[in-house]
Amino acid sequence: MINIKDNIAAIEQQILQACQKNDRKFNEVCLLAVSKTKPNALIEQAYQAGQRHFGENYCQEALEKINQLKHLNDIYWHFIGPIQSNKTKLISENFTWVHSVERLKIIDRLNTQRGEYCAVYSDKPPLNICLQVNISQEPSKSGIMPEQVDEFAKRVTQSAHLTLRGLMAIPQKNAPTSTYLYMQDLYNQLKTQYSSVDTLSLGMSNDLDTAIAAGSTMVRIGTAIFGARDYQI
């Protein structure tokens, strides 16, 4: 039987050790629990263990969870999967963060639709945006090229209903340390340009230590928290 509380404690210990090794503070790194294909019962267990940030990849599956878990009203839902144009309205209305922005058209749609939503629900803040960077420059992978970051960042900051929070990347498996340091450089450059930038979403179970050494402020962990089994949601 999966013990979510113990799993989260073990990940937090790993984060703490990586922070200490790199002269960083534990509270500089946010744990994002990747809950795609996991049932509400496990998400509730994670919530009871103190977890508040959850990442979802599939819009329809996520919406069911968000609606069924509305009683947990201080959860932050992050959309971290590929974004289809016909799903931007649902994403803009139901998520707090979007990590996987890689097209200008998507930026414009999220901004317009978040604006329409905020016109009805005036207490809703702008949508937090991370630009996904294809840092290993793999043709088959999602994300903008590093040289496009400035153009995309400018577009987000010109959007009234979006807030640019930073960058997200998924380096290729066994990527060299230089790849992570390049990502750190891009993030640091962006931080000097925009005061709202405070998030480098980088690192998963297999590269958590390397990512934290390179300045990651948010690590995305799924299997190590919820187990490997995919559930039929």
C-alpha cells in the first residue's frame, strides 16, 4: 500500500539535502506533485500531508478532479501538458499556473479568455505563466528555442491577464550539467528583465539534485509520490 505522507517526506528530505549541498534554502524550492492519472483519494492523502501544488497534463481528466476537489480550496492547480487551442478556455478558467506555453497564439488565447473569466469573477488574479524551453533542442520535443525566450516573454508581459513567472524545461535523459547551467543562465537573464519572474520549473525524480544545483525553484515529482500505477480516471 502506498504511503503518500512518507513518500512526500522522503522527497522533501532529498530536496533539503540538495539545497544544503548547494548553499540554498529549503523554502526556495517548491514541490509540484504530478497527479496525472492518479485518483482523487491519493490527491487528498497528499493534501492531508501538507501538499498544495498539483500538476496535471490532461485537461478533461484534470477538470473532473478540480470540480470534485473544490472543498480543498487552497490547492494550486498547474497545467503542465501540451496545450491544444480548443482547450485554452478551460485551462484559463480552471488553473492557477500554466507551465507549457510554447506558441504565441496560445499566449493570446489564454490572455483573452482569462480576461473574459475575470470580467465575471473579479476576484480572480492573472494566470501565472512559465514558458517551456526546449533546452536540449530536440526536434521531437515541445518548447521554444532559447533564442525565442525574449520574444515570448515580451508577449506575456504585454498581456493584462497573464503574469510571467519564469521558465520550464525537460532536459533530455542523461543531459550534461552544462544543459542545466544554460537553463539557469536563461532564467537569470529573464529575472533581471522582469520583476515578476521568480520560477525555474526544472527537475523530476531522476534529475532533482542536478536541477536544484542549477537553481531550480520548482521540481515536478509524480511516481516517487503516488507510485507507478496509472489509474483509469
